Amino acid sequence: MDYVKEDDTVVVRLDPGEQVLDSLATVRDEFDIEHGFLTGIGAVDSVTLGHYDVDDQEYLEEEFTGQFEVTSFLGNIGPDKIHTHIQVGTREFETLGGHCSGARVSGTFEVVIHLGETPLTHHLDERTGLDVFDI
């Protein structure tokens, strides 16, 4: 992994075999990131997707393996949580997407983190069972 901070932006490049969320946690801790929104693209060979069931207040997760193009990676990063969603494309040009609980880089993975002003801490919303922004 390589990364650089320029003013209010952090640019990250991940290498084959690296875990995306663990790597982003390392970058967060290195720069004491408390507020940021991120976008990314790349390629992964393993991804764990989640779908939140509001009625049951639980995530349903499934791991997928294969060669996937990351067509969209979006999320936010704060002191207590990294929350991301991912969309991946298959060799058949079909897509899968959802909450990203994990992903392993197969080729490269490029992420840009845009830093903000408001700390993105979370609290439990009892109506939905979700950790939501504490703003």
C-alpha cells in the first residue's frame, strides 16, 4: 500500500492481496482521520456483501469469490467506523453490490478520501437498529 496526504485529500493505492477495509483503517489511524468521504475503483478476487433487513434489524451477508472489477466504491470514514458500499462487475458483465464488509485486492485498488470538518461519529438509532451519524 502507498498513500499520500495533500491538503484535505488522501490518495491511496492498494496492492494485490491487501484487505481493503483493514488498509483504510491503517490510513485513518496514520492521519487521525475523523471525517471523510471516499470513492474508489479497482479489482478484487473476494468480496463480502451485506444487505440490511430493517424489519429484522440485521445484516445478511454473503462472500463472493472470482475476478471482479470494482465499478463503484463509496463510503465514509470516521474515528469509530468505516462504512462502505461496493459494486462489482463479473466477467459476464453482470453486477453485484451492497454494503462492503470485506474485500481483497486482486490487481490494484485506488481510493481518494476527501476530508471534511464535521467528525463522523455514530450512535445507535433504535428505530432501525443502525449506527447513524451523530450530528
